[in-house]
Amino acid sequence: MTFVRPTLTDLAARARADIDSRMPGADSRLRRSPLDVLAILHAGATHGLYGMIDARARFFPEPGNPEAIERWSVLKNVPRKAAAAASGPITLTGTNDSVVPAGSVFARADGARYLTQAEATIVGGSATVTVEAEAAGAAGAMDAGQTLNFVSPVAGVASAAIVAAGGLTGGADEESDAELSARIYDVMRAPPSGGKADDYIRWAKSVPEVTRVWVYENWDGLGTVKLLFVMDGRVDIIPASVKVIRHVRLKYACPCCQKHVATATKPAQPLGKSIAAPGLLAYIATAKYVDALPLYRQIQQFARLGIELDRTTLAHWMVKCGKLVQPLINRLTEQILDEPVVGMDETTVQVLDEPNKPAQSTSYMWVMGAGPPAQRMLVYHYEASRSGNVPLERLEGFKGALMADGYSGYAAACQTHGITRLGCWAHARRKFFDAAKLQPKGKTGRPDQALAMINKLYLVERQARDLNPSQRHQLRQDQARPVIDQLQAWLTRTLPRVAPKTKPGQALYYLQAQWTTLVRYLDDGRYPIDNNAIENAIRPFAIGRKNWLFSKSPAGARASANLYSLIETAKGHGIEPYAYLRHIFKQLPLAETVEDIDALLPQAVKGVVS
């Protein structure tokens, strides 16, 4: 902060006030009073001391003292870093052979102007040219995809240009007083001495945008220096690269008889003699099942990296990976069935080569999951049908509670295995929401009444989110039970008055049909109010399905199910999918016991793989 020297008048007033407070009844403000003389003498002496402090403060390059900073900047040869203009590529579109002259001006929505640095000619409908901000400073930066517009349009060229990949970067504001002051003090503390580490740091920091520097002496031998620096605020990407790993297996033989030949053991590989290493398999699986990138587009990416692969090979690798992880899926399924509550749902998938079915027919991907949000376990399972036999087989041995929608196919499994059936309030609410959308604008009807009461139930759930099961159960009894009773009474009164085939009628009759299972969540604090957790688990599969459209064979669909299971469970445990898949593809070939398999489940490697 800038030091402010008090005036003599201010100091005299302070002295008089101090005397008056210490000597009640005295008035140091009377003319010719000895106390007034004493106050003025004290103020004069103090004013001289403040003058000395002010002189010293003005001498040093403190952030609040711009004159001293400029003086010391010249004295120590530490010039202020000038502002730098942002620059980068933009994409123009227009008629072929149209020319955009160098120096053409573009403007941003807020009025900031940018000038082209070279002449550009439209070829193939587009051209890329570098522009630079007219005004230097960090504010000139722009993200890729943003729009600039011609100030003076050019014939044959679209008026709008798009900032290309990488954006407009490199802009930096003029160095502030505080930053320059810090560099000046660095020179004062460690004066230049012709090659010390401090000299290299000071030299690097003189470049705009450089904020942090590290120096390593004798990096490549005596007399060499390595300099690492950071330009904060810049983001870049290092493209993927591919490398070939060669394992050299030495052979040994007895030097006397040339017999008893021994060969070094070959490292275990996930796919035996395949050329695919664990990292490559994990990369392909992550791209397809996390980023929804079809295999044919991955082939194009690999081609740009100089690697020639075909789609059939990649598909074959994914099928084998799906079989490789089957022991993990088996253990994950067993652990899910050990939980007190399991959720299930299903969605469609098309499999072209399904036996005894046409290619256009519908098959199903089932999802089963359990566990708290941060420890959710999920298993996807492919089946050719949606029949009740699927949950009947999948839930064999399970004795807890099943959360699912109103699909009747779950009834046989619940009845056969003695499973408690829970209804999904999200489904019931959705039907009333759909009915409410059909009402005239501004009108409130029966669907709104139902939604208001159901929303009260969800408000209780938000309050109970961080409670233990016992506390959650008690809160539901105190606050949710009265709302349930109110909703049931309203349903009894309203149902006879609404036609069953209307949207409101369908919502009401669904609520009545599912009532017993819907209210059962009140019986136990461990029971969820809806099946949203499992429905959300289907979403990544649905997104992928929109991109890769179908599975070629049942084996491919089963492999997809297994890999989705591990990826989504890993994501639920906060584990990066690629790192997890690479880890298990390296370790699974070495696993021999159930304990080895359990050690590779997502919940076991959390903290080891992140």
C-alpha cells in the first residue's frame, strides 16, 4: 500500500485530543495555552519522523508506489512486460477463388476487432487464415467455435467466420505494478551474476505470460542447463501416439552338450498371440463404450496416426475382451445379489445375426444394479427377449427387495423367489407430467394436484438423503406417510370421475394399479423411492446405441454388456475408465484365484487406480 504522510495540522489535532482525554477539564485549544504549545511542538516532532518514513517508503519499489517502480525498473534493467495481442486461426467459407486481403478487419460481438495477417483464398469452399487482435490484452482470447464478423464484407465470402481449433490465444495484459515489483525485488535479492539459476528464471519471466520457471543445472552434462516454464492460462493437447512393444525372449543352452535348452517366459497377454497390448485394448474400449465412438471411426483415427487396422479386427478384439472379463462380471453379479435392494430395467438393442430371428427384430439389454450412489455396482446383460424368464433367472437366489417399473415380467421372479416388489414413483410422476402438458395454457387440473403431492414426497427424500436408514425411515413416517394418506384419499375420490383412456385417466389407473408397490418404500429406510439410479445407468448405453446403431452378433452384444458393466461401475466409484481397463487387461491374465479376481473389481482398486 502507498504510505500517506499525515499533515502537520492533522497531527496537532490528534495531540490536542490526546491531551484533553488524559487531562479532564483542560482545554488545549485555548490560544497561548501551554498545552496548545505542547501539542504543536509534539506534532512538529512527529511530522518530522513521518517525513523520514515517507522518504524511505518512496525509495523502495512497492506496488503502491508507481514512481519508484518505474525508477527502479530502469535502474535494475527490469523493463515492464508489454501487453501481447491474442492470435490464432479462423475458418472462412465462400465461393472458390474468392480472395480475402491481408489486413481485413473482423469484429466480435462486443466490438473487439481482429486483423488478418495474410491474404487468404477460398479453396474447396473454405480457407483458414491467422488473425490478430487489434488491441493487445488477455481479453482478446476466444474459444474455438466462436464467431467473428467482417466489418467490411468481401464479395464471395460469408460475412461470419468461425474461430478454428485451438482458439485465439497468446493474449496477455500489461504487467501489473505488483508483478513488476516482484521481479525487481528478485533482482535486488539476487543480482545478475552471469549464469546462475536466478538469472535463467529472471530471463524466462521477462517473456509475456510466463509465470513459473524451474531450472535444472547439468541436465545433459557439465555446463548444460534445462529450463522448464509454465504459461498459466494456456491449454493445449498432446495428440495420441502409438508405439510397438517388443519382448525379447532369450534362449539358454548348456555350453558343454548344447542340450537342456531353456527359453525365457513370455509375459502374459490379455489376448494371447494378438498384437494388441492392454493399453490399446483399453483405448478402443473406452472410445466405444465411454465416448460412443463407433469402430469404423476409430479406424479412421488410427489411419491418421499411421496405423492400418480394420473394423473386423477391432470388433474381434472387443469380443475377446468381453470374454476375458467374464470372471469379474460373475463376481460383480454375486455381490449385487448380496445387497438388500436391487434395481432392474431394460432397453432395446438390435442384433443382426441373432439365431432364428430376422435382423430387424428387437432384442434387449438388461441392467441390474445395487449399492449406494458412490459405490454403485452395475451389471448389463444381453438377452434376445423381454420375457419374464430373464429376471427369473437373473434374480435366482436373491431374497431382498426389487425396485423396477410396472412391467409385469418381474412378477414371476418376485413370486417364485420371495422377493419384495417396490414401485417407482418417478414412473407414476412422469405419467401425470405428460397429462399436465396437454392442459390448456395457464389452466390447473387434476394432474397438477397429483404432481403437487408427489413432489412433497420427493422433498422429504431430499431431506433424508444424508440420513442413515433408521433415521430415513422415521422421517418418512413423520412427513411422507401423511402425504401418502392424502394422495390415496384424493385418488379414491378422483378415479371414478375420469375416463380411463384419457391421459389423466391413464395416469390415475397406473397409480391405482401400482399403489401397493409404490407405498412399500415407506416400510424400510433402505428402500429407494424410485428407480432413477438404474434408469440413469441405461443412458450411456442408449447414447452409444445412437452412434453404433447395432451389434453384429450375440457374442458382440454380450461383450458390450460386460464392458459397459465394468466401465459404469468404475465411473460410479470415481475411477477413470481407461486407467481401470488398462489395469485389469494387464492383471487378469495373471489372476488364478477368486481372491485375485476380487482384487480387480472396481471397489477393490479404488485408490490404486484413479
